[in-house]
Amino acid sequence: MSAAPQGKGQKGIRLALDAMGGDHAPVAMIQGAIDFAQANPDHHIVLVGRGHDIESCLKAEAKAHKRGLPTTLSIEDAPEVIGMADKITALKEKPNDSMNRCAQLVKAGKADGMVLCGNTGCSVAAAQFHLRRIPGVKRAGILVPLPTPKLHTWICDGGANTVCRPEHLVQFAELSAAYLETACKRPNPKIGVLSIGEEDVKGHELQQSALELLRKTDLNIVGNVEGHDIYTGDIDIVVCDGFTGNVVLKTSEGVLEAVLKILKEEIYSSLQTKIGGRLVRPAFEALKKRGHWSYIGGCPLVGVDGVVIIGHGRSNRLAVFNALRQAATGVETKVVASMRERLKALAAVEAAGAAA
């Protein structure tokens, strides 16, 4: 395996993958990377982590499947590893870890984007420390897609900032709108503020003040929305603080997994339901594909000056494949450039208002 590509004359998109991040690393990371490389032969994946461990996994995969490995995989050695329970200070204590190195590759132009499936707090911090935020952005947010009958509703922030101010929610809305318009081709997305009621007076000062500020923008603001509105498909973006957003995310994941488990138990409860279950199996599989996090892949970290996908800590090979797919889409559609332009325009409007 070669070292990371230098960026000149490289065909396709170059993505850095933290091979040591997540509960099932490095095996799931390597498997997902191989699958992605085979499906996208023009793109290049840099596997970042302990070189010996990565080499061992690659050899095991090649032996198990009796096939050659894609030539578009390379290894960037990073001898240190940040664990799921480590604090943000680990980024300084372990400067040669895989998270830091992924971000350094993107910063140096040796990778066009990165996927991190390890410690979320450290992932967010590493991205902001090395890549910095887009000029004008006060806080970066995790943009989380949740399933609805009409594709997805996107929540921001999904856990990067447990405490927020109203202006942070406004920027989350601006950044999320830029992402959906560019990467998802959803023009003029409908945006709401997560609260305990639809009336403008509902919620704490954060929600009330954020809604007041949002109504002064040119965004398509529908007002306050409640938790159940997230899943109707009638709203595109919901903004909230990261603590609330993460609770919504984890609750949603738990409910879907519980529903799928209950359905499976009921289907196998009798001969009659087993027969019926076989007939509707394609529908159940389709439900899983539309809602389960492994089919989504990961969540964009919007606001940082680079393409960053935050993967699930339990990511399997399918989730890694889809997270890499998301990163490639972000690079291809130039989402970061779109966010820069939107924040630049917002800053100009705010400056004009202040001058007046």
C-alpha cells in the first residue's frame, strides 16, 4: 500500500477515513472502504490509522474473499488512537492519532473530505481545530437526517453544541439550507424551530429569540414546530440546541429499532404470520433502508471549512460505505463553497442593517 496521495494529477475524489474510529474499527472501516472503492473506482480512499493493523485487515479481507484489493486504497500511518471515552484534551495528548491526521490531510489539500466514526466530541473538535470554521460561522453544527414519508427532515444541531444562543440557531438554519439546496437539490427548504408548541410565545428565550431573528432573514421560516412534526415530511429543516437534537436523534434510532424488533417477534409468533411475513418482507426491508442509520451513513458537520462526515460510533461496513458516499457527494456538489457564499451574504445584510 502506498502513502496518501499528494493531490496533483490525482483522478477523482480523495477521501480520508479514520480507520481506527468506532466500536467495530478497524475491520468495519476497512470493509466499508473496500466496498466503496470497488463501487467507485475513480475515487481514492486514504485509510488513516495504525499501519500494521490496517495492513492486517486488508490482507485478511483479500484472503477471505480470494480477490485482489482495489488499487485506489492507500494507508496513512497514525500510530496513536483516541478512544470513545476520551476527552477533547486527548487531541493534544495524542497529536499523532488518526482523527488529527485525517483533518491535517484535508487541510493540506491531500484529501478532499473526511469521514470520522469515532468519539464525536473529539471528531468535531479536530475538524474545527485544523480546518477552522467558515468565516463568519460562530458554531459548527451536526446536520442529522431523520426519516419521513417524504425522504428526510434534517435536524441541526445533532450534538456538537449542548448550549447555544439564538444567533447560533440562525446560522444552523442558514448552513443547513445551503446544504439541502446544494447537495440534496431541495430549493427554498421549509425551516422550523423545535419547541413545545407552535405558537411564537412557546418555548424558552432561546426558541423565542431565535424565531424572531429567523423571521428577519430571507429563509423560508414556518415558525415553531413540535417533535411529531419532524416525522410528517412537511418540514425540511428543524433547528435546536445540540443537547435537544442529540436526544431527538437517539430517541428516533431507538424507536425504529424497537419497531423493527417488535414486527419481527410478531411475524414469527405463529405459522399464519410467518406466511404473511414472507409476503411483506420486501416492504419491511424497504422500511429499514429508509430509516436505519446504517443506510444513511453519517451526518455532515456544517460550518467547518471542509467536507466532514460524522459517522455513527457503531458503524458497520454498510454505514461506512454510505458515509463515504455522503462525503463524495459533499465534495462533488461543492457544499462548502455554497455555505461560504450564504454566510458572506448574511454578513453583508447584517452589516448594512447595523450601518442603518
